[in-house]
Amino acid sequence: MVQSSSAPSAPPTTPPASRFERLAGWAHRHRWQALLAWLVTLIAVSVGAQLVGANYRNDVSLPGTESQRALDTLRERAPVAANTSVQLVLADPAGLERPATRDRVGQLLDRVRGLPSVAEARDPYADPGALSADRTVGYATVTLTGQAGDVPDEDVRRLVDTAQDAAGDGLRVEVGGDPVVAVEEGGGGPAEGIGLLAALVILVVLFGSVLAASLPIIIAVFAVGTAMGLVLLASHVATVADYTTPLMALVGLGVGIDYALLLFSRYRAELLAGANPEQAGRRAVDTAGRTVLFAGTTVILALLGLVVLGLGSLQGVAVAVAVTVAATMAAALVLLPALLGVMGGRIERTVRRRATRRRGDGSRWAAWSTLVQRHPWTATVVAVGALLALAVPVLDMRLGIADPGNGAPERTSRQAYDLLAEGFGPGFNGPLVVVVDATAAPGGNARAAAEAARPVLAGTAGVATVVPPVPTADDRVATMIVMPDAKPQDAHTQQLVDRLRTDVLPGLGGPGVSFLVGGTTAATVDFSTAVADRLPLFVLVVVGLSTLLLVLVFRSLLIPLKAALLNLLSVAASLGAITLVFQHGVLADALGVQPGPVEAFVPVLIFAIAFGLSMDYEIFLLARMHEHWEQHQDAPAAVRHGMATTGRIITAAAAIMVVVFGSFLFDPGRMLKQFGLGLAVAVLVDALVIRCLIVPAVMQLFGRRAWWLPAWLARRLPRLALEHR
């Protein structure tokens, strides 16, 4: 008998679990430990933050600029002159020189001089030029003991209260200055609460269950709360701007809900495909979790690209928001599987009960994709044309920094601004501080050099008046206040700054004497110029890194190029909307804002955040297209599959982001309104126009070429897979 020599066939081997699967499995098995660890971390960070308090500081330094050199000169040689100040603006229709009014003003100044954080309060009756020509409006300059960010808010509020308590008997007192504006805008608003409530409503409609809808909210709150606590603690060792916290909430809530929603949607799909809750969680993290990781990485790369701008005031904000995005990614990948392990049974029943009502969603999105793919040129041209039209106002965008004249009419800083403009002219609210440095001159008499230069400055076009030189404790340094004849935000004022620096001042003073044009208005000009000059490099770095990441992920050249161009288009449309509303005043009354320049740092932050978020949706959609392409090599079918599987979830995620971002239009701060509108428009345009129209149309036009990568390049590039192979 001959025995067969053939050995029995080996059973098929199961590929080893990926890191993502192992992470999800650990979080599911140790769900209570994972939840407890995150909860303890959140409590510890929050308690620590409450105990030490915040130390936010707005770093507006711009090394190398003339305004910064002027400030540094005063800090070194006349420290008191470099300190920030506020103005007590006085008005009396019967005249400020009435005996009763003079007595009231004198008593007010005595009380102010005894307040904390007050270094000096000048007498308007003894200060040349401090009373208007008709003697009905005047101001008393109150010098504080530090820069604006160094003076406690409670001291500024006490100063405001003390000043306004002195009003009466015909005397009106208002208070102006940067510290006052900061205190008035620091009260916060209902934005976060409105955004969370609206997001919860959308999630309940989407999932049909408050329990399921609460999971993305819980993830976002845990992640944002932890990140905020960490950044608040970090504010004691690094420079963190005071507007960082609401911006972190703005981005963290939107991104956190977005990522959790994507993972939960894949978890739901795996449950309906027959997986048990643990298997569904592992597969969701192994597929959608990879997408979350890559999408979040693009946002972080875009934010960290702000480092190349070299603007200290933006670098701290960028790092803080990047930390928030990293925390949301960690929470989505660890906290969500743990929560699903705790609530999996109840959520599974809800998912299966709702499944029969939603069976047609995928087919409807596939049908829409088919319609777009039949008319790709029409969809592309119409959609791109509409976005270009919305982006056109960007060409006229004027960067600056809003002053109290853009504030709400009821604010004391706005009232002070209007009174000063009425009494002394529109340029009075934007004085230029000319620092005269005669350190290297023979004799070092700065005041004499200033007196010699004063008539020339007074005769310069665009100058309304020049206040007599103010000596400092160091005779080699003096200051002159130059009043423009136009408002601080007027283009003529910016031209005056340039004219003084390039044409007028360089030839004055003689050997060893230098003139530096500084002050808030000049610093605003310098900041806007620095942003405009460095923006191209920033865009190049962000777009380049994001495009490279997409090349590695999708093994394609056309897809990353298309993604970069479309994301730039969505950001341009967003900035166009900001320009229309905040600069040109379209719908300004409805939003409660005053027309003015776009905040100089808003476009770069909007670009970083919106570009990253747009790349999120690109990855969400293309990941499912790529998955189908890898399996079937059918380009048109891959487009339909991607739209069918992600259309509903992208639309829901975008709706949540729009309401979260849009809720910041209720914030009292003009800057946060700009962020809210810009990000809401960017997400809305990206989800409805780009993902629903342009992407399927362009992918149809590309066909198989969309997934082409030269063989020589493919061999040299590392593979970053979105699917576990």
C-alpha cells in the first residue's frame, strides 16, 4: 500500500493585529481603568489650573521692527515712559474749567493716584494740549506700573469704576486705552454653550438616541478640558495670549465631535455588518482611527507651520491649538472605545433599531455622485466659479488691528474714543510716538534735537499737530507725540508712518541722533507688514507638508495636488466672507460689529485651521474611495462608493462644525466673531460645494490617473496605509 506523501494543507493564517486594533482592544478590556485614568487626569489638571490661576500675556513684540526698537529704547533708558497708560476722558458742555468741575477732577485724580497698579496720573489742567480748543473735552493720562498684559484685570476694573463714580454735576468721565479694551472683551459669551447644545440636537437627530449622541460631546469636553488645563499651566512658563482659551474651545469642540463622530459611524457600520461590539470597536479604530490620526496630523502640521512666521504672539496660540487637536485625537482613539465598552449593549440595540429607517441613505448619495459624474465639467466650472466669486474680496483685504472705535457703542472705551475724536480730531486716537535717541550724539541732548525736528514734523502732510517734546529721566532720550489728521485705521495714517520713516526723519537731528516711530498705531502697521511679507512662506510650508503627507497616504500625485488647490480655494472663500462682513460691512449690523480692518493675525490662523480641517474631509472621503480602488481597481465605482459611505457622515460632521463655529458669532469679541464666521464658512463651503460637487466631478475626470504614482517614486517612498493589510 502506497502512502500519500502529500501533507495536509495548512489553515489560512490570520494577519497579526495592528497597533490600532491592539489599542482598541486594550481600551475595551480595561475600559474602567482607561476612563478612570482620563478622569483623574482631567480633574488633576483642572484643579491645578484653578489653584495657580492663569498668566496669559499678549506678546506683541516684533523683533527687528522700528516700533519694537522704539519700545526697547524706552524700556532700557526710560522704563516709566514704556509702561502702558489709560486715558480718563473728561467732558463738560459748560466747560472743564468751571470751578466745580475742576474740584471734581482734582478729587478724582487724588483717588486714582492711590489705586493699585497706578504709577502716575497727570493733571489735564497742567498738561499742555490736554484740553480741547473749546475747553469742553479733555483727558488725564494715567500711567500704569507695567505693560498691558502685566496689569491685573481687577486693578483696571477698579480704575474704571473709580473714574466713572466721579461723574455728575455736568461732568462726564469715560476711560480708554488697551487695558480697558482687554477687560471689556474678557467677559466671554454664550458661544460654547450654544454650540454644544446645537451639536447635541444634530447628533440626536442623526443617531436617534441621546445616549449615542452624547458620546462625541463627552469626548470633545474631556479633550478640550484637559488641553485647556495644560495650556493654562503652561502660561506660567511660556507666553500664551489671552484669546487662546476660547480659540481652543472653538477648534477643540468642532474637531473633537468630528473625530468621535467619524469613529462612531464606522463602529455603527461594523455592527450592522454582523460584528459584535468589541470587534466593531477594534475595526472602527483600525480603519477610521487611522483616518483620524492622519487627518489630525494635517491640522497639527498646518498649525505648527505658524512657527515659520516668527511672530511670538501667534506661536503660542498655534502650539496651544495643536495640543488641543492632539488631545482630541487621543480621546477619540482611547476614550471612545472605552465608553463603547461600557455602553456597547444599549448602543447596539439603538443602532439596529434605527438601521431599517436609514437603509436608503447610501443609495441616495451614490445616486447623487452618479449625477455629478455624468456632468463633471459643468459641476466643476459652476462650483469653482462660485467659490472664486466669494474669494474676490480677499484681493481688497486690509489688515490691521481693531481699535476701540470698532467696539460696541455702550462700552466706556468706545465712548472715550468718540469723545477724543470729537474734541481733538480723528487722528488723536492713533498717536505716533517718536522716540528721539541722542545717546551717540555729542552732548546727548535729546530734547534739543526734538525741538529742532518739531517744526518739520508739524509741516509734514498728514500731521495734524505735534505735542511738545516730553523729556525722560535720561536726558539722552525724549519722546514726541505726533497726531495724524486721519483715523488710526485709515490708509492715510499708514502712509504717514511710511513717509516719516523713509522721507522726513532720516535727515533730521544731526550726527548720532536717531528718530524711531513707535506707538500702537506704528506697531499695527509693522505687524500687518510682517504678516503680509511672511505669509507666502507660511502657505508654501503648510501646503507642501500636507501635500507630501497625502502623497505618502494615497500613493498618488494628482490627488494631493487637487486637494491642495481645493483647500486653498475654500480658505480663500472663507477669508472673502470675513472681508465682506468685517471690512465692507455687509450684514455687519445683524452681527453687531463695526466695519474696520481684518485683524492681522486672523488670516494666518484661519488658514492654518481651515486648511487642516479641509484636509480632514478630504482624507475622510478619499480613504473610502482608496479602500474600494485597492480592492476593485474601478475608478468611477470608487468615487460612488466613497460618496455613498461618507456623504451622510461628512454632511452631519460639517453641520456640527458649522453650528459650533457659528455660535462664536454670539461672542462679544470682534476677533472671535471673525474666527467663528471664517471657520464656519470654510467648513460649509468644503462640505457642500467641494466634497459634494467638485471632488466627485474632478475624480471622474481624472479616472484611473487619479491613483497613479511613478514606479520609481513608489519604490522610494515609505507606505503609510489607511487600511490594515
